[in-house]
Amino acid sequence: MKTKSLNHTDTRASKPKAILVGVSLPDSLSPSSDISLEELEGLATTAEYEPVASLTQRLSVINAKTFLGSGKVEELKQAVEHHNPEAVIFDEELSPRQNRELEKILKCKVRDRPWIILEIFSNHAKTREAKTQVELAQLKYEMPRLTRMWSHLSRQRGGIGMKDVGETQIQLDRRMIRNQINKLEKKLVQIDKEKKTQRKQREQTYKVALVGYTNAGKSTLMNCLTGADTLVENKLFATLDATVRKIKKNFPYPVLLSDTVGLIKKLPHDLVASFKSTLDEVRHANLLIHVVDLSHSEYAEQMRTADDLLREMGVDDLDILTVFNKVDALPDIETLDRALNAVPSSVGISCKTGAGLETLREKIVFHYEKKLAPYRLELEHSQAILIQEIKKFALVLNEDYTAEGIVLNLRLSPGSKAKLESILHLSLKTTSGCNET
């Protein structure tokens, strides 16, 4: 095991100290545990801990009782005695038994990666939906760990109003948690219905969703494209709730852009399930923009993690446009060239300098236009005044003026077709193709 003290210039006495523990597992695809531990340090800092030391170990076998081997646990115990931290945070998920045994040995709180992510989500949840989603995920996480979280669970309780005489405190607490889980799940169903109503009102509008690894710059890009004031912080999971805004700057069509929660490896499964309604903004999008922080040393690994989670959400079959962000921070142009060559039709941008944003807008327009269906509209010469109004709903590819009248070749979304026919009392004919000039 390797032990390293962490030096921080901005230390605050009010922040609880933490020791970080990272491991390389036999089936790990990551080349080094140091990168993952660096990310864990970011998570701990975002959760308001002050990392004071880190320990890493390459494991060939996971100890069922303490995760680490007995010798390594002893080294960790010595580090705890030296630094006196509030908590020890593992980069992997611990079983309830491992968590319980380590706390007995180390005499301090032991947290794992899922717990720290849930803690961050809990701190950042602002809306009724986000708070409900996070509370549900936390309760599902805590259920099997009750024996280590409360000191009174071994006592027997009985009497009037109890479900069973002699029922243990842990059984009571689990029953209370199950009841609360049921209430929260029903509450989320209602919230989901409300969200579906909101999405139905927008279903005729082209929808673009920003996805990607946490802290890749999605919220900054959102602000660049829409002029919104979405929260931008150099913190993991600064954004939890899906923010939906209309793209305004230099854009010819009505397009809604949504900024969604950041993705990260080892994301707790219950959290993904709880955030179903928020992630539905991704599932119902017409185009996904996968934002990648190209300046990060492990950007390729972050891309794979995001792709895996998108596949888990069942949205990998949607149109996806990869955007390599933060190109201004690259040491050389070759890094960008390699990335662009590896991912066809991708684009490199810098939200800081504005480089590549116009190319990105053009690519969004391209994806928008290729989804439009071709139609043919015949007008009388006296109806020429309607053409300017028609252009508000349709992409006019060709205007052909003949002796009999005016023939327009259009491309339309289904919603625009119905609206155009209803407002102008016109009849559109579907065509197998258009002369796109």
C-alpha cells in the first residue's frame, strides 16, 4: 500500500478531515488507481471534506470481511491514528459487512464511493423532484446498512401498537424505511406524470440534450448557446436538475436545449433509477450532444463511461454528436486532431474563447434538417403573400413559379405540418424526395 499526505493551501477548520483509499482491482479497465483516486479527492472536496492523506493498493483478491488484507488494514489503522480523520473514504463500493468491520477496527466512520456521491447529490438537490429522487436512493442504500448506522438496533421492543411483540429495533427501522420508500416512489410517479405533461407540450419542438461526464462543461455550453444563466462551478455535479432553454443565438429554428445531470463511473444504480424522470429529458431528445473535456488526461475513459451509462439508459440508438470541449487548454493541436479523427462528425470547441461554436451550431442545424419530412405545396399566385408566413413553420427548399401557380418544396416536422395546415388552411402533399437547392 502506498500512503501519501495531501497538501492543501485552503484548509478550513470547519471541514471534517478524510483519508482516501484507492485500489486497483483484477478486473479493472483503468490503467491506474491514481486517476480514480484524484477523482475521489474531487468528490470528497465537493462533499465538504478535507482530504489529508491517500492510500492506494493493487489487490488480487478482495477480502470478504474487510475488503483489504489484514496487513493493509493495519497500515490504514496507523494512518487513522496519525491523522485523526472524521472519515475514511473508499473508492469502491463496500458491502454492509465490510463497512461494519472496518468501522470497528478504525474507530471512525467509513464511507464508500456510492455514499459520497449520494451525499453530494443530497447537498445539491434544490427542487422537489431532485430532493425526492436523492432521498429515495439514500434510503435504498441505507436499508442493508442499518446495523452499522444505529447503536440501538439490538434492543428488543414490544407493546401496544407494535407490529409484533418483541420486534427488534432494526426490524422497526426497516419497516419504517420501506414505508417511506413506498411513499417516495408514489410521489415520483406523480412528479413523472407532471413532467410528461410538460414534455407533451414540447413534443412538437426539436429537442437537444447535453450529456457527458461531470464537469465536462455542459452548463457553460448551455449558457453559450442559449444566453441562460445556468449555474457554472468547477465542482463535480454542480447541476442536478434538468434545465431546459430555447437556443437563441444565431439559430434559424425553434430548438430546445436541456442540460442534464453529469455522469460518472461507479454511479450508484439506485441513483440512476431514482433519476428516471430527469433522465427522461435525455430519452426523449431528438439529438444528444456528448460533451467531452478533451483537456482531461483520462478523457477517453470518461467517454467510455458515459457511453456505457447511455447504453444502460437505452438511448444509445439516438443521434449523438460528440463535442470536444476545452480545446483552449490543450498543449498541442495534435491532441484535437487525433480526437476528431477517432470520432467521425465530431467538433472541437472552447466555451472560454468561443472557438468552434459556430461549427457546432451548423452541425445542430444539419441534424435538425435531416429529420424533417419532405412536402410539396401548391399555391395560387394570389396566395404568394402567405410564403413569408409559411417560412416561419417550414424550411423552403425551392420556389417554382409557373403559369398555373406557385409550387413550394418544403421540409417540415410533424408538428409544424399540422400547425401550418390548421392556421393557413392549406393541404400539404408528401413527396418521396425534394430538389434540395
